[in-house]
Amino acid sequence: MTDTSATSLSDQLAARFGDTLTLSTVRNETTAELAAADLIAVATALRDEPAFRFSELIDLCGVDYLGYGQTEWDTESVSGTGFSRGVEGQAMGRFTWAERPRDSNHPRRFASVIQLLSIEHNRRLRLRVFCDDDSMPLLPSLTLIWPSVNWFEREAFDLYGIIFDGHQDLRRILTDYGFVGHPFRKDFPLIGNVEVRYDPEQKRVIYEPVSIEPRVLVPRTIRDDADLMQARAEAADQWREN
């Protein structure tokens, strides 16, 4: 028996909101993409209207689409000098946003993804909202609609730098108050910008430039390795003989 709940939800959303939502259903999971300007009105209707009753916000997170769909590692081939590192200027951290590889499906960099639950109708819905300005990502806060989103929005602000307009207490929640930058942005250096240590002479914690040398690590997972394939074949032959 085919589960049509996701399809019927998509039909209901299309009938109610029209072109305000861009809908897709994959593996019975419905995603609705909408503009930031429409978020409050749509969220209020999804919570209050009897046909939807999404009374609970399960999660909200940020997403950085910098370099989305790109990879800098090629572990399928090997050369005389070692496995390809694929550093061709196409992966995250190796180009500026203005010079990024263009992906027509993701013309903007930052988005917020919101997971909703309707207990009354036993349904789930995913909302995705892109920030209009990449240099200052801004979205309206949902705290007056679902108060449980408070800490989720603080987390997205801390890690991605997304500002939620109307949030009553938008502070960092995971990093230190003096932390500079947003560590989940894909152009944030893996080694960080500063390091912290206790100075016994000054008798306080001090910040100073990071002393770790940046380096490119060779991945330890190697696919289609010739020696490994040969070892497996020999082990299989030995098993058959025994």
C-alpha cells in the first residue's frame, strides 16, 4: 500500500499558498521553499489553520551553500606521486564567493532549514528559507510563533552568522562571547583564527594568533585500491581451497 500522506500534504500546501511555496516531495518527505518576506505569514498559518496544525518546531539549522556539490578530493585514481588531492580551485575555501562555481539551483549562499511536526495530523514538513543578502544574512525570527526555536536560532547565528530579526536575546551559545567569526561557514579556516592560553605572568587568559601551520591532509579512505583488491582475491581463493 502506497503512503499518500506526503502527496496530499503537498497538494494542500499548493492549494492554500499557491506560488508562495516551491514544493518538492522525495521519499515521502515534503520540502517547501519560500522567501524570507513570507516566512512569518506562512509559519503562522501552518501553526494555526486546522488543515495543518504544525504545533511543534522540531529543529532549525543554518546551511552554507558555498562550494555546494564540489569536491577537492579524488580517491578513485592514483599516480606515481601519490593519490590525487584534486586541488583545482573548485572546493570550499579555495575561491571567493564572487568567483564561486556557479550553481543555478543555489544562487544564494545562506539558508535556514526548519523542521515542523503536526501531532494532530501525524505529518512532518521541512521549510527552507534563503537569506537575500550574502554579506549580511537576515531572516525574521520565529520565536513569537514557536518559542522552542529560541536556542536553535542562537545556534544558527553563532555558527553561521545568520541574524534573526526580532529575536529577544540573540547571543552566541556555543562559542565564547569574544569569538571572532562563525566556525560553520565553509570559508572559515579549520585551524581557526586565534588560540587561547593562560598567561601565568599576566594571570589571565589571553588570545593570540593561531600557531598551527595549515596543511592538506591525505584522506585515509582509499577506494578501489589495487593491493587491497588483490589481497581480497587471494583471501577468497584460499577460502575456496580450504
